[in-house]
Amino acid sequence: MERMRDTTAITEGRAERLTKHGLFETPRFFADVYVLRPGQAQAVHTHEGEDKCYFVLSGRGQITSGTVVHDAGPGALVFCPAGEDHGVVNAALDEDLRLLVYMAPHPRLS
Amino acid sequence: MERMRDTTAITEGRAERLTKHGLFETPRFFADVYVLRPGQAQAVHTHEGEDKCYFVLSGRGQITSGTVVHDAGPGALVFCPAGEDHGVVNAALDEDLRLLVYMAPHPRLS
């Protein structure tokens, strides 16, 4: 398996809904890049046993963690602990939101 | 606990050795920012039960994963699986290397 991925080259989105690009996964974690076109969202949801982090690669996101919505720009890291609500919206009119998403442990492989 | 951290503001390094800035930790994972001044390194080492990922925020690193050394620039994500050698060198003469580092599970809290 390849050990290095260049996230700057991962930009492809779709018109229908947010796009998840898988980078690495083991039973202990996964790392994905999500691309949200303007207006797209990941609905607020909860994982009972997994922690998630959203890192903003480019664009701006409104990221829910628990009861707070964070306005997150490039370089922001938002922590969403197991058992709490989280989700993200790209409210921009003209810019994609690209996120590096990290979850531990892996929800299906662990 | 604060749920959002701005990694662009985390730049402080030290002359003696690489600096680790802790962002978030649970038994399932930790997220740190490492700052390596020119010439600094994290020596090659192995964790038997934890996966690590290095994400390059700024600068350039020579990142070992297993038997391969990757030349990694901004936006690169390098996966270092449990049980294999890994480490990083900032060989630049004049630029800090800033990394977002994930490990799962947490080596001390899990």
C-alpha cells in the first residue's frame, strides 16, 4: 500500500452530494478527504464509540461539535468526541470545502 | 474543553529539540502539532500497537515509514502503521517544518 498521499491533488466533488475520498484505514483509524461543494453538508449525527476530527484544508465550514457551531477556515481542527452530535455545512456560494477527516477507531473494521 | 484549534497560530519551536503542542487527546487518539526547526528530527522508532499519521502543515520533511523515506511537502499525509519504523527530519536550512500528528489509539491513555 502507498504510504504517502498528496491531499492538494484531491479536489473532486460531485453535484449530488459530498464526496468522500478514502486515504488510509486500519482497525484503529481512518483518514478521508471530504469535498463539499457550495451548499452541501454532512448532516448532524453521532457515533457512540468513535472520535472524529475535521481539519479544514481549504474553504470554510460551519462545523457542529456538541452544541456549538464553529466557523472554521483553513488550518482549523475541530474535535468531535464519541457520543456527541457533529456535522458540517459548506455555506459558501462559490468555494468548495475540503476537509481532512480522521476517525478513531474505525467504525466498521474495529 | 475547547473544541476548535487554529493550527496556523501554532508556530513556536525551540532551539534544543522538536516541540510538541498537544491539541486533543482521548483514550482513542491524540492530535499534536510538532514544530521542527531546521536540522531537527524525530528519530526513527516504532510503536507496537499504535498507528501514526504525519500531515505536513508547512515546510518540508523527510518522513520515514517502514523502509521508505518520503519527501513530503505541504498537504502530504504519510501513514506509519503500528509495528513499523517511522521518523521525520527537517533537512531545510531556513524553514521550520510544522506537522499535524495523529496517533490511534493513545499510547498512554488507552
